[in-house]
Amino acid sequence: MGREYWKPGNMLYPVPAVMVSCGRKGETPNIITVAWCGSICSSPAMLSISVRPERYSYDIIRETGEFVVNLTTKELTYATDYCGVKSGRDVDKFKEMNLTPCASKEIDAPGIEESPVNIECKVKDIVKLGSHDMFIAEIVSVNIDDRYMDENGKFMLNSTGLVAYSHGEYYLLGEKIGKFGYSVKK
């Protein structure tokens, strides 16, 4: 049994597959699929997305300073893939994928109604990295679909059919094998 050594590359998988919605006033809103997205701070709540500068959404996000991260589900996987390979310069992705823009609470960029969670973000910094620039953003509001609330008022996020991206493929999250702190619980 041995090991192979490869050149440096992105092998940190799985990652969330999210649809990021954005828009300028008076223009058709757009959606870009992003795999380089992650939590970076809990107080204040912040996340980052990394986007190639040549992507249509890049200038929209840079100019408006806002975007919405929309979590994806099994039912949204086709649209998630489509929004990652088609350009908003050429097509109206909301229309083509039968998605509904929904008003955000704190920003002008719309969320995606069909997503179980819309995370409204305001850009705080842009870090030029190379192939991608990282948008560091503060989370200013989280909007959830109340269809996933149980009778006790608990949000059943893991019952929404969340999707992850791993090495070029989409996966439905599977079997629960533990929970935070279970290794030390008595």
C-alpha cells in the first residue's frame, strides 16, 4: 500500500453547492453557482465566496456590494448545475429554471424562493487571490422556508434534502452518524 503525490490542487471536499443570487436595479437578477463558499466568522456572522473576475456576476457583486447565498436541495440540483455552466450575459436563469426571485429583508439582491435558506450578505472586503477573488461578507439576515419548521418551532434543516459538491459531482447528504459533542458525552 503506497501513496501518490499530485501537484497542488483543490481536494478539500465535500463543499456546499450553493446558488448565489445578485442583481442591479433595473436589470434582470442573476444566479451563479459557487462551490468555493464557506463560513469564516461567527460573531459577526460572516462567510466568503470566491468568484472568477470574468464571470458575469462578479461585477454585479463588486458594484452592488451584496448577494444572497441560497442553499440547494435535491430538487434544485439541475438548476444548480445549469446556473454554474450558463452565463447570465446570455440567459435569464430565473426564467429558464422556473425559479422565483424573492425579496430580501436587508438588501436589494433577491433570494431564490425555492431554496430552504436564503443568506443575505453585504460585502466587507474583496481579496484578489489568483484565478478567483474572495468576497468576504457579513451576513445581515437569514430567511428560512417555514415549511421546514416542526411543531416545536425547530428548523429541520437536515430534512430539506441538502446537496454537497465533491470532486465534480453532486451528492445528497446521507445518513447521520453523530452530532457535535457526541465523542465526549457521558
